[in-house]
Amino acid sequence: MFCILLIGQTKVFCDNEAVVLNASHLDSTLRGKHIVIANHCCHEAQAAGYAQIGHQDGKANPADVLTKLLLGSKMHVLLWQ
């Protein structure tokens, strides 16, 4: 799609268990057209072997450094783990 060569699967981690379950199971029912379309893209990527979706505990999620205001000690732990 973007002409970028990827070797192996892209690992996508999420700290919301409901999102991981909906993205992993084909029989999940969702409301909202935009959510259904995004979920379908996740299913296709997993089926083709391009992506692997997994759960990441919220206390150890390094993406929180970029998206939330954290105390210095927690930010230090997430950056240097």
C-alpha cells in the first residue's frame, strides 16, 4: 500500500481487552459503520498474516508516555523498561 517492505508480522498491542477480543473474533457484532470497517481491516490483516493483535497491560504500556500526562517515576519506568 505504501511501498514499504515489511518482514514478518506487525505486532499491535492494546490495553483494552474488549478491543482485542473484537479484533480477534470474526463473529463479534459491533455497532457503528466506521467501527465495523476498521474491525474488518484488522481481521483481514490478521488472516493474511500481516498483523498480530495482542493485549498489553495498562500499567506497562509504553505508548502512555506519548498520550497521557504521567508522573516522573512512572514515565521513567516506561521509558527505560
